[in-house]
Amino acid sequence: MPSDSKVNRFELREPIRSFLTSIKRLSGADACVLYLVSNSMDNDEKAEVFKERFNRQPDSKQFKVLKFIGVDDKIGDSDKCYWNFDYKKRPDKYVILENKEDTPIPGEGITGMTARLKKMFYFGSEIEIDDCKARLATDAKRSIHPKCKKLLSIPIVEKNTLIGVVRLDIYSEGNKFKSDFIQNDKVTPESPLFSCINGMCIVFRDISNRDAKSKSYSALYKGEKMLTGLKALSDNITVEDTMNYDIYQLLRHLYFVFQRDTYIGHEELMRRVVYFINDLCYVTQLPYFEIIKDNLEAFRDHENLLLYGIDHYRDHFMHQFHVFSLGYVIMNCIGINKILKRVNERLKQIEGYKDQELTEENILRIWVLMSFFHDVTYIIQEYNKGIGDFLNELLNIDFSILIDWSKMFSDEFKYTHDLIKITNMFTSTKGNTNKHNLLSRYFQAIEFKQDHGVISALLLMKQLLRYNIEEANERDTSAGMKNASTVEVYLAALAISMHTAYVFHELQEGSSTKLSFESFPLEFLLVYCDTAQEWGRKKKVDGGTIDGPILRAITLEETRICTELEYPTENAPSVSTLKRLIQEKTECFCSSDCSFSLEYHFIGGDEPLRFDFSIAPRRI
């Protein structure tokens, strides 16, 4: 994987920590905190933070935001680890100030006042601190730490323009600032020491912004329009929805962060998504989130090692995240309750699950498993060629790599048993399905194709069902909980196993050669999102490599979903190539209740190319 170290913003962690530690040591402070002005924060997020912080709507967009950058603090909050991604353990992230220098915001704290007035403040006694808390802070947590005994707040200014604020706090009884900083209980803003601090902060700001655009999420993955789709759901998801609301807040905040270019480079963006997954598993109450995280991190690392050197490499780790994001937005637009109803109707057709009633929370958990596991063994499908190419390049010998995949079907490994369990879930309310074809197709897909869909489904079952959930169920007296946990994994595995063309193109539902969204909503959504999620992904076509398109727009209506992609250069696939790639999906899946389509736009004003998932299933 190419290194982004020269432009990696988080390479600044140690220099900033060293800087803050030095200032803390030179000053005698117990804590040193750095805030920098953020100019790229989304206006909608600004307004929401403003309203939450001060309980009023902003009069205009004319206010600035100071973003928490770093801290060296081992006394005030010894349990906090400020360099991780857990925002719950960080101090308040934002300080908001209006551009009018003479207009304080009600509830404004010392940091905000320092930034607004561009003036240094020093409080040298507990009386002053207590008085300041009473006058300036309606919430002491957002102004002065309850344990604080003395503080010094320093504005960082470049050509009379605010850059940020450095805060120095003392918590210890009897401790004091050193004389270079405070003399006779007074500060000297003109001191060379403060000028040095000011200059160093400006340097950090400049380095932090270097190449942020070229290595940003927008430049690398071209999916910032997902935030528009998430904003469109703001009226649909309320705090009463509990789990869904928590997921929504996590996902929207992550896209706000992406839009601010806070994380840059492939590695840091993927790392941020790993932490998102950790939080996602927590709020969805998946009991095996450590297993999920470990598998996804291993997948990311293996993929980086084996595939990143390939010119036409198609990232699958971030692809799985984007599939989750797109599907989550679509599910909430259509209505999770509608998907739930159809899944429960199917379960009533399956022996052993006829009395099982899933909830919307079960559907959300299934989607997490489906989206983040559907390509998790993609590296296996590329293994033979990847290792062969590597050895050929290293030793100049054309090796033939052969693996006996038939071993997976032996009784020792139980994978045949798992496949039978999956096929049991392939049931339609509209008529019989050709389950016998599905099982034989699974065997062929593994032995002859090393199909990553089928193998990913088996890995999901092995990790989450065979060795974990079943053991937990033996200790669980609730049969309902047992069945719900089991069916979550089975349904996710079924969808994952049939999301590749080799498996799904022969499947039938009743008298139709197509599978419907109405009977198989989760399976349909995985195929649709997997097909639509092309933004930021390279593609090898006819011996050449084309760049990925950008996500142009997402039309979100209860009965109409359309994902628009745009190729911004002439290096785009031909119409015939796109038809070959997309029509294999539209020929096998359909929807009558909701219109699903993909639309491709090209440079030069050519007519868009549109693909619709038919609402009129072909009959046998």
C-alpha cells in the first residue's frame, strides 16, 4: 500500500504532542490544550452544534468554529485518551464564536472569549476562577474544568486573523505558572516566548492543511453526496427510534468529518471507518462486535498487502462501508417497517421459524452483517493470480498455484451443513424457489470459481454462528433471543452468498425467472447497492484501467430510488461495457412496489445511460 506519510495528518500526532508537552513543562502547567479554527465545517452542522450548545438558532452563518486538535493532560482527566477516535472520551470538540468581536455569545467560555477578542487571559487565584465560572459559563464543563485552579488562555493570531487558541491549566493545589510565563501575577503578551508559541501553532496549521484536498475523502472516494442523502432523512428518524437514531447520528457525523477533510489518505480514512464500525456494533448491540472488527481489520490489512500494488485495484474495504451507507439511506427512505414485514412473511414459510417475529432492530443488525461481510473474502478469489504474479515478479518463474477446494465439503469442516442451512432460508411468499439448484450452484461456485460471495457467507457463519452464538445460546434461557440471533446470521449469509452473478443468474421465484424486491428485499438491496457503489473505484475494462466515477446524486423517494454516477473524464467505459455489466443484474432482479434505477452521466454532454430494475417480471 502506498504510504501517505508525507501528507498524513495524523503524522502530526507526535510533533504536536511534543510541542504541547514542551509548553506544559516550560510553563509549569498540568495541561496544555490546542484548538485551531476550522473553516470547512458544514453549515448545517454548525447550526446544529450552535443550537445544542446555546439553545438558540444562529441569526446567520457568520460565526467561526474552533476545532479541538490536541492535548497533553494527565491530571485533569487521567482516564481520557485524547488521541483515539472515541469522541465520547474527548473534551468538548468545538468552541463557537460570532465574527462580531464585541458580541459575546450567552454561555461563552474562556476559550471563546480569548478567540473572539484575540486577547490573552490569565486567572491566577481560585476566587477569580470561581467568579469566572459563575459569570461566563452556564455549563462549567464547557468553560473551566471543575478541578482547575489557575489558567492561561493564549490567542494564536496571524496578520490580525485568528488561527486558534492554546489553553494552559493548573489543577494541583499550590502549583503555579513559571516566571517566564507569569511575572508578579501578570502576563506580558509581547514576550518572545508567546511569539514563539504563536509561530509554532501557525506552522502546525499550515502543515495540517498541506495536500488536504488532494488526499481528502472527496478526492479519493468521490462520495460526498452521501451526506446529502443522509440530511434528507433528518425528518424521518427521531430520537424515539433509539437504535436507528444512534446509527444515523454516527453515520452523519462521520460524513461531516469526511467533508471537513479532517482525515486524509487511504490509511487514515479506513482507520476512521474501523472506529465507526466499532461504535456501530456497540449501538446495534451485536454481541460479537470484537470478532467482526478483528475480521474486517484483517481483511483490510490483507487486501492492502496483496492488492494495492495492482494498477486496477478496486478497494473492497471502503466499498463495503459505502454499500452499508447507501443501503442504510435507502432502507430508511422506503421504510424499514416495510422491509421487516416482508422478511417476517418469508419466515412464516420456513419450518422452525414460523413463529419467529423479527423487529426493525433485527433488520438493522442484518444489514450491518450483510454489507460489511459481503466481500470480506474477496482476496481469496484473487489469491492464486496474486501470489502467482508476485512470485513471477520476484523470481521470474511462472508458477501455477493450485488449491484443493473440495476439502471444504468434507464432514470434518461442516461447511456443507452450513450451505444447507443457508438454502433453507431461500423461500418466497410468491411460490416455490429452486433450492436444489442453489445448493449445487454453491458447490460449483466454491470449487471452480472460489466465489467470494459464497465463501464470505460461510466465514460469517463460522465466526458468528457455529463457534459463538450457539455456545451463548446454550446459556440463554430465552428461545426467542436464540432464534432471533440465529436467523440474523442465516438471512445475512443467504444474501451474501447469492450476490454474485454466477450464483443468482439461475435462481427462480415461483413462475418468474426473476427474484423480486417484495420477496427478497435485503438480497435485492445488497445487489443494487453493490452495483451502484462504483464511486471512487477503478475498473479494469478490455485490458485497460478506467478511473472511478463520482457520486453525482441520489434520488430518494418512497417509491423511486435512483443512483446517479458521473464519469468526469473521457476515461470512461463504453456503453456496451456498461450494459454488459449492469444488465446481468437487471435481468435477474425486479421490483413492483418501488422503482430502482442507475443512471450514468458522461463528459461532453452525451445522453445519460439509464438502467431500470424491471417492474414486470419475465414469466417462464
